[in-house]
Amino acid sequence: MSGVDLDTRLRTVVGATAARLERARGMRTVRDLLDFLPRTYLDPARPTAFAQLPHGEDVVVVGTVRASTTRQMRQRRGRILVVDVEDEVGGTIQLTFFKPYGHQDRLVPGVRVVCSGQVGSYGRSLQLTHPDYAVLGEASGATSGGWLLGGLVPVYPATPKVSPIVHGDTLDLVLHALDELPDPVPPEVRRTHGLPDLREAYQLVHRPQREADHRRGRWRLKFQEAFVVQAALARARLAQDATTAVPRPPVEDGLVDALLGRLPFDLTQGQQRVLGELRSDLAGTVPMHRLLQGEVGSGKTVLALLAMLAVVDAGGQAALLAPTEVLAVQHHRAISALLGPLAEAGMLGGDDRATRVALLLGSQSAVERRENLLAAASGSAGIVVGTHALIQEHVQLAELGLVVVDEQHRFGVEQRDALRAKADHPPHVLVMTATPIPRTVAMTVYGDMETSTLRELPRGRRPITTHVVPGGRPDWVRRTWERVAEEVRTGGQVYVVCPRIGEADDPDLPQGAVVGPGGPTVPAGDDEDGDGAGPTVTGEESSEPTLHGVHQVARALGQLPATAGLRLASLHGRLPVDEKDAVMRRFAAGEVDVLVATTVIEVGVDVPDATAMVVLDADRFGISQLHQLRGRVGRGGRPGLCLLVTQQAGGPEDGPAVERLHQVAATTDGFELARLDLETRREGDVLGASQSGGRSGLRFLRLARDEELIVAAHEAAWETVRADPDLDRHPVLRRELDQLDAERAAFLERG
Ligand code: ADP
Ligand code: MG
């Protein structure tokens, strides 16, 4: 067979097995099969101790046949072959065959065998029933299992209806049929980094002689993956740099200066530095493409506003896109407040230089919406604030010069691309994220952008103290709600965050639940810190505790002695937007003491007097999300308090979910938490849908672990693309990137 490459259909190479591989694993091409890597390797020289074999799992084991008996079956007709195989430490596993023929001649005492099957038991002995096997060193010339004869034995995740030995045989066929493979990693890069070529890499991971082989092969495959991603980013970036944006140079005594003159605070040094970067980007003809990252509350919004004003000063318009309506409304309000008369163009008392700020929401009345659209289209509104979808679909901006995307972690890479695609002269783009981004993610997801980072918080921000509250400890729980009441008594406001909305007619929370109406009642004591004096709840709750819903919790808090007298309100995504807005407004104005909400408050909501937050079922939230949530409190002059309530017992023995809570409680360093988060989340969650779907997803790289490699690949890729922007000298790489683009485009079209 010849002409086999990565895109060759499997079925043309391996016949019938291809259909089973496709059904079970979606494998269609040679590439799919080769990219499916072993999960581990066995060394026949160092066999498994059988006693440790996991019951019910598919295993591949190596051992020596000690005995082989054929006997009549008792219950049915026919004979059974039982072969005792021994490991090196004297453990035994039995192979059983209901049709002895053929096997009994090969499985004779003394031979070494590799067997694979599902571990079961019969009486007290471990058993593999009808295992696949191969006899080591058997000079049979048999086509099956020949690959087991030398080197390490690769073990793959089990594939239904394809036994490990058939899988191995299939790979053998493919590896032998493979021609020299076109390699997207150029030879000079391979030389510099000591990488095997692609074909050899596959050989090394699937047929290693020793440990170092498969490591080398795997390293190469990861390098390639990182290299291709980086080359794609580099190419996109260079193409974009070749377009021109309308430059927006600083204007003396314009809106920027006017706002700086009326801010009630001085910019921090970090803010000043970033403002300088933004202004110089905007003054250029290369479209700005900058990521601004900074902790919640680090003062990104005011910078975004200054950038937008710089564009307005220079005759353009700016759009600010928010992920939710609540946030859009809040931005609109915050911006209008900061601007004051500067946002009141044409109105009595408006400044001469003033512009207007339009707001666009899906839920506005037709009249309101038309007015705002008109202001945007006519250019009378210099700034347009709205939700992402709305602005993108409906707005014709007369002179769009800058798009600011807030809280990027809610948007995918794909939306960013869509934004860029819109205008003839691409607008400058500023993306803001409050989730600190580990270096490898920044490189992989935002590798085509410049980054600015705000590391300090404005003065006056007070630290947040975080505690984990075990919901099974009534004394701690009672104390939690007393703390809530105390916060309110001393002038603070409190968020109570629930993992779900629930229904208005949901039954009351069960007795003993964290805020159950008849909730845990315990003789009062001054066990303030819950040092263990209170009773513990027996661990009898059903495996899945009911998660707290907003409706239930609001109702329960209204009845709980500690909180019954407080002014409570609820907020969640299912409320009509004007109601949401009204609730936020009342909370912001201090007319509500306790806001029971879902994570709609996660992003950006800014209420300075909010001093405490209780997160119920906190173990259901991710690390970054919790960090983000608690950033809502302690924004005024008072220290913040965050209580993470879990229905688990609350100790480290509860496993990773509760462990996460303790990590969040232990530090407020967002970068450290982002790193931890990356380790616990799947790549797809980090990269967004399109990057994890299809072949454009990361198959081999682990962003949490492969930093060194990603940095090396980044440098190599950018160097390659800079030296050969059209990739004329790198046709294989170009084809690979074009294919990726096509897949990405197809993905976008599908939505
Ligand atoms: P972010 O968007 O980064 O979460 P914001 O821009 O919403 O943060 O800022 C949080 C709060 O801090 C706002 O009330 C804002 O007006 C205020 N603020 C911003 N910069 C400063 C500063 N340099 N000094 C004092 N307060 C500031
Ligand atoms: Mg913000």
C-alpha cells in the first residue's frame, strides 16, 4: 500500500476494524487513530503485580504460564481451558477459555504471555475470561500481536468492540503503511529543538523501546500542537497589522482631559501607565488589539472610559459590550455618573465638549430602542453601551473607532474574530478581563494581543477575609446568619449567592438545611469561631444534596430569626430586565440589606457598601468564579467578608471540591488562583467552545503543565511566520493553518 498519509480514510487501510473504531471513537482518518495515544505503557521486563489489578477494568498484563488444565464443564457440555499465569511476585491470574482448541498448544507452562481483558473473579481467584493474548518470543510469524514482541507495551483507553490486541494490530498496519509524512514543523525548527519528524514521533509514542522514546514522541506532538496554534495567531496578527485603523491622536483639552479633571480620585500609577499604552495605541494606524487584565476593582472601567473618550475626542465613536444586561445597565449608569455634564450634549447644563451615552438592551421598549439606535447611528452618541449580541446585530455606528469588550471570560475567541470582521477600517479593540490569566493561557488564547496588567488595587480597597463554613455544623450556620445581621446593623449590605434560581413554588428547604425555616437550632453559645464545640451532623444525607435556590432561600431568610427583620430582595436572570435594574438600583441605594441572587452579580457589579457575601453550595462553583464573586464586596472603605458555605462536612477529606474552597479562602492573589483553576479545569473550559471542538481543540497540550514547551513553540512559530509571512517557504504549515481556519469558520457558521 502506498500514498497513506494522515488524511487517508482508515477504512481504506484497515478494513472492518475501521467501522468499529469510527462507531466507538469517531475515528475516521489515519490521523485520528495515530493521535489516540496510549494512556500508559507496560514493561514486559517489569510485570504488573496481579494482586493490584483493578476489578472490572480492562488491563494488559504480562506473566508466565505456570499450569494449564482442560476439563469437562459441569453445568454444560463442552470443555474449558484454565491457564494459571503468574506474576513475578507470585500472584496468579487465571485465563479461561470455553473453546480450548488452539490455545492449549500455545499456552504451555513456561511461556511468557501478554494478555488483555476485563478483570473478573471466580471464587477467590482473579480471572480474565477469553482474553486476548500474545505469547512473547513466539516465532509463529503470526500477524497478530507481533508488535508485543519488543519494547514497551502500550495500553490505550479501552475501546468498545475493539480489543487491545486488535487495536495494536490495526496500528501496526497503519504505521507500516505510512509514507513519509508532510511535517508542519519546519526542519530548521526540528533541528534547533531536537525534535523527531512526525512519522518518527508517532512511531515513538506507539512503539517505544524504552521510556525515553515515548516521552520524546509525545513532546514532539505537543510541540507541534503549540507551534501550529502559535503560527495561526502570528499569521492572524500580522495580517491584522497590515490593515489600517483610523488613528485617534490625543486632543488637547478634550473629553479625556475634562474627565481627568473631574474624577474624584487620582489614577494609580498602574492606571496611568496603562492609559499611556492605550493612548499611544489609539494614536497609531495599526489597529489596537489589547487585553487589559486586572483584578476585580482594580479600576479598569475608568480606563476603558478614558480610551473611549480619546476616540470621541478624535471624531470617532466607541462601543462598550457587556456580557449581561445587568452589567450593561450598570456600566451605563457608572459611565454617565463619571461623565456628569460631559455626557449631556445638547442638554441644559451640558458641557460644550459633551457627548452622549446610548444604551441598547434587548428588553427595551421599541420606542426607547429606536431612540438609542438613532443616537448611535447618527453619531450623536459618542459612546454606545449594550450587550454583546445586540450591538453586534443591530447597530450601525457612523464612525466606530473603538470596541471595548468587558469581562472577556464570558466571550469566546470566535466572537472576537466576528467583531474584527465587521468594519472596513477595523476598529481598535480593547478586551478587559477581571480573571487573571496564566501565562500559557494568555499566550494560547490571547497570543495575538498585547496585554496590559493592573496589579495594584486603588487605595482604600480593603482586604477580604474568607472562611469555609461546613453546612453540616448548625453552630457555624447559625453564626453565619448572625454575621449577616451584624453586617447590616453596622451599615453594611450583604449578598447571598445561590447556585440556582429554583421555582417560586419550590417546597421549603428541608429541615436541617443550611437556611431551613426550622433550620438547625442549637442552644446558643459563644462558639463564634466554631471551634468544634457544636454538634456535628451525622453523615446520613442522601448522596446528592438539594442545591439552594434563590426563591427558597429568600423565603427562608425571611423567616429565620436572625434575618427576618432585614430588607430582603432577590435577583436572578429570569427577572425582566427593568425589574433586575430596579432591584440593583434599590440595593445600590441602600434600600435593600440582603440581596439573594444567582451569579448574575458575578461580573462587574459595583455596590460600595456591600461588605459581606455568603455563597451557598460554594463547592459547586469554580475557583475563579468564587474569586470573582467575592470581589463584589469590600469595595467601599470597609473590609470585606466572604463565607463559603458547603453542605459537605467541610474538611479536606471531602475531596477536591471542598479543597478548592480552602484554596480560595487561603489567598486573594488572583494569579495564584487562576493557576490553580487551570490545573483543575479541563482545557476546553479555558479555551472556549470553538477551540475545544473538533480538531482545532488541544489534544495533547496541558496548559497548566506545558509552560516551557509552549514558550519554546511560541518563539519558534512567531519567528517562522515573521520571516515568511505568506508561508511560501512553509507550504505544509500553510496548508495546516488554512485547514484550521476553514474548520473554525465552519464552526462559526454552525453557531
Ligand atoms: P474593575 O472594572 O477593574 O473591576 P472598576 O473600574 O469598577 O474596577 O473600579 C472599582 C471602583 O474603584 C469604582 O468605584 C471606581 O470608580 C473606583 N476607582 C477606580 N480607579 C480608582 C482610583 N485610582 N482611586 C480610587 N478609586 C478608584
Ligand atoms: Mg468592571
